[in-house]
Amino acid sequence: MATERERQDALLELLNSTPVVNGVVQDRLADPEAARSWQQTHGGSGTEGELRGLVQARDALQDVVRGTRPATSLAPLLKGVTSRPRMSPAGVSWELDTPPERRMAVEAVLAWSALERTIPGRLRPCANPECRRFLVDRSKTNKARWCSMAVCGNRMKARRHYQRTRDAATE
């Protein structure tokens, strides 16, 4: 069973599967072989039906995290899903009852919900307007702005520095 951190990381990977590369949006799940590999790496079966649900969940979650769709728009992804308690010597655990081809999509929505409940506002889009990636801010200060300091952070800081230098030169 995956840990909470592993579920968060899988969600982040799913959200970040449509990066901008050389100015063009890429979809890392568009190639059937790459998608099947991604699904299987993350505990899925690799079927086309599973992929369709996963892409639908990814697209909806990206919009919800960006604030362009309300959280209630995720409801159709959870339609008919139930959770059953299971007793063990360790205590109670909850088992999803959903068709196998919908399990990964449902787990992505549940991982998003858990993040929003436990560390609200920490899952967000990169502050670089040209980037389509997301980040989970796990810092104490909750001030992370970029998906990667090495890429987007440096790029945005260099852009601001250039703008300040240019503005100072024209004064």
C-alpha cells in the first residue's frame, strides 16, 4: 500500500505530465507505450480504459488546481465509487470499491483531496506563466513559487533583473 507521500508524488507526476518543452505543450501520456509504462510504474494495469480515465482526471485536476474550474467539477470522476472498511490487527483501513479501469483516476482525485485537507494551498501551479507544471510546497514558510528553482526560478529572476536594469537605463 502506498504511503501518503507516494500518493502525493504520483499526483504531482500526473499533473506535470503536460509540460511545455521549447514553447510547445507536450503530453507524456499521449504516446501509448509511454502511457502504459507510466500506468504500470504507478500500480495500474496499462489498459486504454484506465488511461482514458486517468487523462480525464488529470485534465480536471489541473483546472481545479489552477482555479479555472470548481472542485465540484471532479464529482463525475467519483460517481459510483464507495469505500469499505477492512479490519486487520493494525486497525481499520479503507478499501476502494471501483471498477479497476477507474481506480487510478479515483486515487488521483483522492490524493488531491487529502492534500487539500492536510496541507491546504500547498499544491499550486508554478508562478512562471509560461510553465504548465505544478509543485507541492513542503517548506516551513510556504513561499515556494516555482516548480524548479534551477529552471523557472532562475529564469524568472533573470527576467526581473533584466527588466529592472533596462528600466534604470531608460530613466
